[in-house]
Amino acid sequence: MQTFALQRTIQIMLAVLICCSSLGAQQSHPGSRTVMDAHNCYPYFEWWSDRIDRALSAGTPLAIEQDLAWHTDPKTGRSWSVVTHGEPTDGDEPTMDKYFFERVRPIVEKALRAGNQGNWPLITLNLDFKDNRPEHLAAVLALLRKYQPWLTTSVKAREEADVQPLDLKPILVLTGEADAQQTVFYDQLQPGDRVLLFGAIHTEDKEPSSSPDALDPGKATNYRRWWNNPWKVVEAGGQPHAGDWAPAKMDRLRALVERAHANGLWIRFYTLDGATKAQLSCNGWFHDYNFGSLDAARIRWRAAIAARVDYLASDQYELVAQQIRQVMAAGKSK
């Protein structure tokens, strides 16, 4: 009887593990959910230091963008990575270790204690490098290794086309499309090493109005697993020139998203804002990303959610997160 009971207990535990693994895989699969992506989620000089608090208050899952530059102290010659929108830097900018990782520590440690509830990754860290100095990339990789137990990883295969499964953890790290980044973050690894962050496919030099298959010509690789897009690939001229939303535009959006998901890629669109000139000014938001009104932005938010965009970037963190929750709740009630 004891042997039977033990066998039965092991069977139940295995079933629970398989179920949790399946749930996690569903949440990490391209097209499985739309996540609010907190654009430029860091302070500018002495202003807007509450951005990461605003983003986290919107709830998980979410994405947080951190822009990184390499600062060198002219007096000592010492260099380090700082979170900033760009040069010049003065060395007083926060580091990603302090501003991001230590800030999310309570969330991550709680999640690790609880185990995967089917909602990992909870936080996507989106890195926007303002330079690709090899020493900068190496320093960031060393920092990520410090937090490796927190990170969603994969195994480097012998062939890049051999896409390995993700080992899900509370944080997923994405980076850009530069080949210099792939060299440090992937190519220099040995087969069997853990891949700690994942690059975007190449799209920078392509015509925004091109067909989806021209913009995204190939499937995801073991390193390049997402597609980062300005909104002008959907509406010519981007946000300030968008005009009225129309069925043809929705068709274009759906075609882009479907192409990404068919190729195994997450897809992100940036940056969908709807604010007054006064709101832009007092919050440090950019005119180039503004549709001109909250109503105009909301139409696009709802369209992106309906099209199953994976990462919906905006400076209006709380409102986008609220919109996603509302659409999800409405879908569950049907």
C-alpha cells in the first residue's frame, strides 16, 4: 500500500509539473498575450525618476525599456554602463543594476518562491544600447550573469537555426538587432552555454511600406526571436500623420503580426501615445510618437490587442495596462 501511495504521489507531482510547464510555454509563445511595454522607463537627468515605479504599479506581466550608454570618467579613466537616453553622460546617471534589478528584486524573489504560475516571464527587460562598444556589451553580459537565476534562458545550439526551448524564469531580456550585439551575446558563447538575452531581426534599412514577408523574410533563430517596429510600418508617416483609423490599416496590422507569429517571433510596436502638448511637455514625451488625442491612441491600443501584438509600447503606462486588462476581462466574460 505504501508503495502504491508513493507511486500515486509521484504521478500527481509529475502531472502538476507538466501542467505548469505547459502553461508557461503558452504564455511565452508569440501571440499568447499582449504586454504593456514601458517606453523609456528611466529618468532624464533629475526628472521623472518615478517611471519604473509607475510601470510596476500597472501590474505584471509588463515590459520595461532601459536605454544604456557607456560612460568614461575623464579623471580616472574608469568606465561603466549607465541608464540614459544618450550622450553626453556625466556619471551621475543610475546603473541598470541599481535602477532596475534591485528595484524588481522583491517581485522576482517572491515569484521564484511561488514557482511558475503560468505567467512567466513576468517582466521583459528591453535593452536599447546607445552604443555597441565591445567593452560595454561585455559589461552588460557580466551583469546579466550575476542575475542569471532570474532570467529566461536557452541553450546555444551548434547551428543558430536550431531554435532551442526557453527555460522560463521571471525575467526575459531582449536586445536590439546590431550584429555587434550578436557577436558578444551569442556568437562568442560555446555550444551548450546558456543564452541570456535575445536579439531582434534586421529591419532598420527596409522600406516601411514593404510587404510583411519583405520586412520579415525569415523564421526566428536561436538568438533572434523578436521583431521591433515603428508605427510607420502600419500607418504611413507614423503617429503625427496617422489620420483616421480604417479597415485597411487594421488589415495591414494583422498581416504584420501574423507574419511575425508564423515565423516564431514576438512583435513589438513603438510608441503609441495620445496626449496634449502640455502633457507631452511636463512628462518628457516625444511629439513624434503622439497621435494628438487619447481617443486616437485608444483606437490603436485596442487594434493592437485585437491583432495579438506581443509588446505594445507607450509612455502612458497605466492607461495601456488598464486597456489590456479591460479587453482581457471582456473576452473572458463572453
